[in-house]
Amino acid sequence: MIRVGRIDEVRAKVAEARGKGLRIAFVPTMGNLHPGHMSLIDEARRQGDYVVASIFVNPLQFGANEDLDSYPRTLEADQAQLAAKGCDLLFAPTVEEMYPGGAGLQTQVDVPELGRQHCGASRPGHFRGVATVVTKLFGIVQPDVAIFGCKDFQQLAVIRALTRDLSLPVTIVGAPTARNEAGLALSSRNGYLSAEEFEIAPALYRTLEETRRAIEAGESDYPALQARANAALQNAGFTPDYFHICRQDDLQPAEVADRKLVILAAAKLGGARLIDNLAFERP
């Protein structure tokens, strides 16, 4: 695997691979890689011939009181994991390389309807930062296909929308959420959990599953189900942020007639803010 830090270096390597007729698959990350990320690399291998990964902790998607400075940066260990998985090219730029005019001074990309609800309401500007950096990375790498985890369902929806709306020639693939044996979605922020909190954390996914089963059994008072789920999370030791039963296509509140649903949830547990979701079709 080759590691580069400059935009011109990435473009040269990708152009060389494309000149050989290879299909370019791309996995953007913020590093501190875990087995969930490695599953994305596996999917990229299935989707393409030449796999590019990026590691960039994007300042635009962090709020003023969020964990930008403390976000774990483990570049050397990440590089070793990617090489062992068969990644071909790692792009690990500096902030100055990505934002030469300063992180607050450049054009930004916004997907307002999808990006300002749910996590976007709790983290104003977060998805604008995500949309901006993903658009930049797509312009730099120019992949044929890009792989994102389904753990952040809203992020995936935002990326699909910007790709469609800006007519970007990239196929977006959502890979299944990787979980531990207890059901906890794998996340870099799980490292903020204490041993006791790590045992509590799977209750978030269990609450999603309990709500899904209730809906499949015929319950249709969604506000009541959401209130019940929030109370269950609070009793388990979480500080709930939101628990929303939505339509899959636009993430608006679901109505009784809707069939394709997704339950989106976020809650704080100790020093970690955990997110999860469950998409399904109501019978």
C-alpha cells in the first residue's frame, strides 16, 4: 500500500490505475480504525479493483464544544490495518492541504432538508461539514464507487442526496452496520466508554429492536413508542438526545400508512455520544 498526503499525488496514482482499466473504490474515514471500517474495505474490494482509503479528521463537522482536539488519531496503526486488508492507496492529508484558504473561508455544501433534523438539530452545521468534505474528496479521488457504513443512516442519506443533486458520477454503496456480539454498533467513539458503560451501551440497539417488534406487532402510536423508548434509555443510564420513527426516503416523521421505516436514535452515555438506527419494512 502507498500512503500520500498531497492532492496531486492521489490524482496521479488514481489516474495510473484508471489507465489500466481498473475500477476505483473509495472508503473515506476519520481514522482510529476498527473492524467496522475493515468491513468497508472488504466491500470496496468487492465493488472495485483499486481501493483508496482516506483518513482525515475534518474540522468542519465538529461544533465548538465537540471533541475535535481529543478525537483519537492513530495514523500509523490505521495504516498497518489498511495494508493488511489489501488497501492500495491511503490519502492522509493535513488540514492545510484540504483547506488551504482556512477551514472557515471556503465554499461549503449544504443539504438543508436532510441535514438539519435529527443529528443536524443537535449538531448545527455538522452535515454541512460532512457534505463539504465528501464533495471535496470525491473531486480529489474521482472514484467510481464509494462505500459508507449504514450506522450513520442520516449521513448516508445526505451523501446520496448531494451525489444525486450535484450530478456526481459516483455510485454510493451503504454497507451493513458492524456490531459486537452484544449488538453494540462499532464506533471510534466507543473508546470513550468506561468498562461499565460499555456493558450498558448495547441497550441502545435493544431498544431499537423492541420498538421495531412493537411496530411489526401492530402498534402505530409512534409518539407514544418514542416516549417509551426514551424512558427506557434513561432508565438504562443514557441521556437520550432523540429517538425518531421516520420514513426511510426523506427521514420525515413516519405516518401510519408508511411502510419503509427507519428508527433513528442518539443518546449520551458518559463521555460518548452514541448513534444507531434500524431500517425495516412494516408489514
